Amino acid sequence: MRWTDSLRFRLLAGAAVWVALALMLAGWIIADLFQTHVRQRFEAELTNHLEQLAAVLEIGPDGRPALRQPLSDPRFRRPLSGLYWQVGESGDAPLRSRSLWDSVLNLPDDRVEDGSLHRHSAAGPANQSLFVLERFVLLPERAEPIRIAVAADRAELAGVTRAFNATLALSLAVLAAALIAAALIQVQIGLKPLSRLRGALAEVRAGRKKRFDVAMPTEIRPLVEDLNALLAHAEETVGRGRLQAGNLAHALKTNLAVLANEAATLDERNAREVGAAMVRQVELMRRHVDHHMARARAAAARGVPGISTPVPDCVAALARVMRKLHSDKGLDIRVDAADGLLFAGEREDLDEMLGNLLDNACKWARGRVEVTGRVEMGQAEAGGMLSVTLDDDGPGLPDDCREAALEPGVRLDESTPGTGLGLAVVRDVARLYGGDIQLGASPLGGLRATLRLPAAGA
């Protein structure tokens, strides 16, 4: 068995994939939110520096811009610190922070409305990539607005973001490992009942137990109940097979004893009489074998899904056989079976039951036999019952003899050939399928046999 076929592997692989996807999505969202927050704080800090620069800006005695006091951030005084300010146009020897050293900010040639902010990306000293905020301010001592700008190195922003992303990735990796370990523990605990079920199955197979008696979770309990039902059915089937084998052995043993006795008395004088008796015993043995074989076949087929037999086809075929078999009587055999009528069982069993009933009706009928097949009222769905009724115009049976006629080996008229097993076979097989047979008076004047059987869905 491949390891990829393991239920444990599939559960763990599914959990690992979803944990990884969920954490990757969460990491991307958190990193984006942090980067947006840092960028906003970065821009807010530059805005504060720009406002402070505008607040300390004045026009000196020489008519040029000057600062009343230096800006508070010491980075403006440290060369190439990454934080810079500039007052005036880049081509007019502007006033600038000491941190720019001998460089100037190359600002684009544009015009911004008084008081509004303008954002730029520019190259700074030492090939720094700068983010620039600028605006124009109008001083009372000067008619023309003055351009002021504050810039900061983007590397600082990128460094903070990289450090955060590295910490975030390490944290999410640790969280992923913890979640996968938790999933592993959960799978181990969740699959433990299956291990107990496997152990119980080994005990049942070894014969130490007959049923599964271990406590199981709600999800597995129906499976355990089905397994117990299957074991009970198997035990019942074995017991029924043993009983049928014993009955068959007993029946054959009696007939074999009769045959042995007849063979011992066989001579030329009574050969015809003894031969006929032996033929009767052999036929009786054959009927016993057929009887028990039909019972065994019906017991095996009972409850098997998907088995169905068309009743009209079976009845029509049997009617053709009976017309030929009883051609000397010129019987009128009429068949009226509903189309689509299905028996939930084997064809051989339906032939056995209807064949015995139809043969019995033809033996006693004077000239007419009717076969009618219908689904019982309110039973049209799968799992319902159907009925096949056989009527003849023969002498019929008294009420007190009808039940006895269904017993094995009972013959109410010894003058008619037979073994007394036909109707008993029909009742045994019908009951194994959950049906039954009833005998009553026929509207034709003879006997009515009603066979009830489980119906299959069309």
C-alpha cells in the first residue's frame, strides 16, 4: 500500500496546505498594512519638518531667506544623514541644510499652489533615493512665494519594512509549525477509534468475540451497528444452512433406506412393481433436493440489492410450458400481469414458486386457469409488495384442508401423482423473501392461490 493512500497522510497534507495558504495570505495582508502605516508615518514626519521649516523661515536684512533658529532634528546638521531641507530654487544657490553638504536637491520645474503639498522622488547625495515633500510659502516681507522642500532617504523606510517582514515571516513559520503539530495530534486522536475498531475486528476474526462491543463515536457507531448486523446475518445464514443440510440428509437417508429395502426384494417376479416404487423414491429424493436448494438460493439472495425479475415474462413462459405439458386437457390458460411488474429476487426462485402453483392448478382444473399479477394497493414504490393470483375451475379444497395442503409431504389425494412438496416449497421460498402464500376459494369454482412477494422498483 502506498503511503499516499493513508487517511492520516491525506488529513495532514490537507491541513498543512490550508495552514500554509492561510498564513501566507495573512502575512501578505499584515505586511501590506504595516508598509502602508510606515509610509504614512514617514510622510507625516516629513510634513512636520516642512511645517517647522516654514515656521522659522524669514527674510534677512540682505533680502535673502534665513532661519530664525535651526530645526530641532539633529540629523539636519549631520552630513549625508539621509534627512535634508532646502529653501529656494535649485539653480539660485538655495539655502539648505548642513546634511546636504555641498549638494542641492534637484527639484522638478513645476509650480505648486500656495500652501498645498507636492510629492517627488529625487536623487540625493551618495546616490540616495529620496522622497521629497515641497510647497510654496508667501512671506510678508516678499512679494514672490518661496519654495521650501524636505527630503528623506527611502532606504530608512525600506530597512524598517524588511526588518518587520523578516520578523513576521519567522513568526508565521513558527505558528505554521505549531498548527501542523496540533493537526497531527488532532488526527492521531481522531483516528484512534479506527484503531480500536481494527483491534475489535481482529478479536472477532480470531473467534474471541462474536460482536463488536467497543464504544465508538457517533460518526462510527452506524458502521459498527451495520457490521454487527452483518455478523448476525452471517451467523443466521450458517445456522439455517446447517439446519437445511440436516433436514436434507434426514430426508435422503429415509428414502435411501426405502430404496435399499426395495432393491433387496427385487427379483423377476416383482421387478415391475419394485421398479416403480424405486422410481417414486428417486423422484421424491429429487424433489427434496430441489426443495432445499430453492430454500438455500432464496436465503442467499434475500436482501441483496439490485436483483429483479420481470413477472410478466416469467408467467408467460410458464404458461407456454404448461399448455404443452397438459395439452391432453385442452386448458384455457389466461395471463394478465401488469407491465413493469418486477419481483425483487432471482428468476429461478420465481420460476420455482409459480411453476409449482401453475402446475398444481393445471392438474386439478377442468378447463380454465387464470393468472393475474398486480402491485398491491399503496405499494407502488420500491420495497412494496406484489401479488400473483392463480385461479382454476377444479374441485377446490375445503377450508379445513387448505392449511394442511401447505405442509411438506402432505398429499390430500393419493390418486394424483406427486410428492406433496410443491406447495410447501412455494411457502418456504416466499417466506424467505418476506412474502407468503394463501389458499382460498376461486370465483371460477376451484382453488385460488395468492402469492405475495416483495416488489422491485422499475
